[in-house]
Amino acid sequence: MRIITLNANGIRSAARKGFFDWLKQQDADVVCIQETKAQEHQLGDETFWPQGYFTYYHDAEKKGYSGVALFCRSEPDRIITGLGSEEFDQEGRYIEAQFGKLSVISLYLPSGSSSEERQAAKFRFMDLFLDHMRALRRKRREYIVCGDWNIAHKPIDLKNWKSNQKNSGFLPEERAWLDTLFDELGWVDAFRVVNTEPDQYTWWSNRGQAWAKNVGWRLDYQVVSPGLRDKIRSASIYTEQRFSDHAPLSMDYDLPFPPDL
């Protein structure tokens, strides 16, 4: 089973840059998109409803903002949108597809880099979402939570870690939150199971030739429930073309699709 996740930084922009042409060659079973920055009625072109996939969008109420999507090779048993939070569900940050006893989730965790107010909102979301992830662990299901988590976990996960310790995305509180997620709740950073190398980034600033110099951050994850740890086979970050300020993260799992869990 192959799953791809990408923060598109505007799905229409990513389409113009060739994302959907690239996707046709990837043989993905589920594609998780974040930051669509569009309303579904603006996506009438067949490009945004790729052939061979069941396609689901969860838009932000605010135009040109946030939004998540799922493209699924097989029809899900159920689609869940939102977390039951009025504040964050109107921002279009969570969509879940259920296939048997497996769920695949597209998540867009808020960024706090623009202001103190947005950082406070990010912390509120983190509190809410940690409770949600704790509740998921109690269910008799396996989960793959894909998306832009907007946090680099450890110094290996960003180039200039020393100078970013007071910046959103690498704050001690944010990193400790991921420690809790992985070490206490048992969730697994799937990428690091198969790739422990440095300089593996999924986001680059548009300033200072960061892309060309690979001065990046690893902000995009596939986080899996512990029952799937031994199913993780490979991971790749695609950087030959640039569809967004993020790069697609593709991962292969030793599971059929649809799964027979």
C-alpha cells in the first residue's frame, strides 16, 4: 500500500506546477492533501477529481485558506470530517477515511509563525489533538495520520536548529508534545523507522535560496499506530520538481489495499 502526503500550498497552484501529472505516475493508493486553499465549487475542473480515485474535500469556511483532501483508490467505508471543535473544524484541518479496520487521516496542524495569536491557537489545537490521539489509541483500529504537523521534532529534522529554538515549529513545548505523542502514547514516526539520515526535509522557506541549498525543515509526517510499525517498508521525499514550498512524502506499507486487517 502506498500513501502520499503533500501540503500543496494551494491545490490550484500545485496543479499548475505539474502535481497531478506527477501523481498519475505514482501508483498511490491514498493521497493526503493539506492547505488546498480552495472551496469545492472552485474545483470543478476534472484535474481536481483524479481519474481512478474517490475524492473528498473538507474546506475551510474562509476562502483561500487551509483545507484538506483525500484521494482514495478504493471507496472508503466512511468519511469523517472535523474533530468536533467549532474553532478548528471551520478551518478544514482534519479528514479521515475508514477502510475496514484501517483509518487514513489527512491532518493540517496550525502554524504559529505569523503571530502570537496564531501560536496560541496552535497550542489550543495541540491540546485538543493530543486528547484525540489518546482516544484513537483506545480503539480497535489501526491508523496512519498523514500531513503537515508544523513541528520539527529533533535537531536532525531541521538544518539550522540552534538558531530556531525560540521560533514556532521548534519550540521546546512543541517538541515535548511530539515526545509525548511518540514516547508516552506509543505513536510511531513512520519515516524515521526506515530513514535515520540527516538532511531529510519536506519544507523550505522561499527566502535565501533555502531550496537550492537544502536549508529545510521536516514538518510533514506519516504517524502510525504501533500495530503498523512492522508494516513500514520504505519512504521517499520527492524533490526533483517543486509543486509547493513542501515536498511530497511517499511511504510504502506491507499491506494490501484495501486492507484486510
